[in-house]
Amino acid sequence: MNEDRERDLALINPNWSAFILLLTLLSLFNQFARFVLPIPPHANELLNYINAAITLFLWADFIYLLHNATNKWRFLTRQHGWMVLLGSMPALRIFRLLWFWLILRENNRSIRDFLSGIVIRQDAQGTLLFVLFVVIVVFEISVVSILSLEETQPGATIKSVSDAIWWALVTVSTVGYGDEYPVTNGGRIIALLLMAVGIALFSVITGPLAEWFSSGRSQLPNVEDSKVTTSAAGDHADAIAEMRRLLEEQEKSYKVTISALQAKLDELEARSN
């Protein structure tokens, strides 16, 4: 029983596991892009920052899995936890992917089926984590693209990673301070796309957030309703007691009246005789 539970650790919270899997795939792509794709040096610096942030997520996930394992040594050995440990390191991400593949295969599932199940279910937590991943991807693509187009142009205001990050943040939030802006047509197209994505993402986030909070509130007992119910129950009990008292008084009154009438009838019968 414990062994089955440890085998299914990655599936206890499928939304979070899918988010970690997507981050692992993104990290592997970033490592591939750094050595294969023709991207500027500043973009390489950005990819290093993003991979470092992903590393923090993966280490947190490893600690979470190890903490929830009933037998930590079995998790690290027989349940392939050593792959999770190695896959949390930047240069060994492939072990994370292999671990997901082994766990899902033992549960007769594929990575594609696992991710598609998250998309089909579309609950609040899964939607929020998916939107967060989309934000990371859009942010990365925008910063790398704007650096590639702008940093070597005359009169450019976006010349470093910090410039590009700041520009992407104010653009995706549709604030647009104007202190840094693209000067090329390609950069302006990226800015338009980033603003459109920002508007869409914020609209998508509000729905799941409202659902998450409302579902949480619906599970809490309503104190005011409880008070009203209790008060109503007390009022009903008092009304019933009052009705019983009146009924008893009426019954006593009827008995007295019947007794008086019976005595009067007996008196009249005696006189007639």
C-alpha cells in the first residue's frame, strides 16, 4: 500500500506535477537554445536567469516529494527518487523527464495523456498554473526577441537584459511608462503582441481566481445563516409550547363547563320526578 502511494506521488496533485513537467521541458528547451540557436549574448544571460528560477521550483518539488514519502530511502532508490534529485540540477534536467515518463508508464499513462487530462479538466488551480506557465513563456520569448532586434540599433533604448525585462513588464501590464521603447518595426510588432497577450492573460486570471475564492467560501459554514436557523428553531419551540399551554387551558375549561352542565341537567331531572 505504501509502495503504491509513493509510486503515485507525482499524481497526488496532478496540476502541480503538470506545471513542474512543463517547467522541466522549458528548461531543456532553454539549454538547447543556448547552444544551438543564434541568439545574442544578453539573451543567453536571460535564459540563465530563467533556468535558475526553474531550479528553485524543482528543488522545492523534490523536497515536497521527499517529505510526503512514507519511506524516504525506498523513494530515493526503488521509486526512482534519485532521478528527481539529479533532475533538479541545471545540467541534468533530462533525469526529471525520465522520472515522469517512468512514473506515468507504471500507471499506464503517457506524458501527452497526462497533460491533455489537465487541459480537459480545467479546474481553477490547473488554469492558474497553466496561465503562470504561459506568462513565463511569453515573457521569455518577448525579452529574447526584443533584445535580438533592438540592442544593436542606433538610438535604441533597450540595450541590456534589465532594460528588456523592465520594458516587458510595463508592456504586458499595459502601463507603458515610455522610458524604454522599441525603435524597429519588428520590436513594435512584438510590443503590440505583448500588450494583447497581457490583456488576455489578466482577463483569464480573474475567472479562475474568482472561482477559487468562491469555492473556498462556499465550503465555510455561514455564521449568519446558523444564527438565523438557531433563532428560528428557538422561536418555533416557544410557539409550540405556547400552543400546548393554550390547548391544556381550553381542555380544562371544557371539562369545567361539561361538569356544570351535567350537574344542572341532573338537578332538572330530579325536580321533574
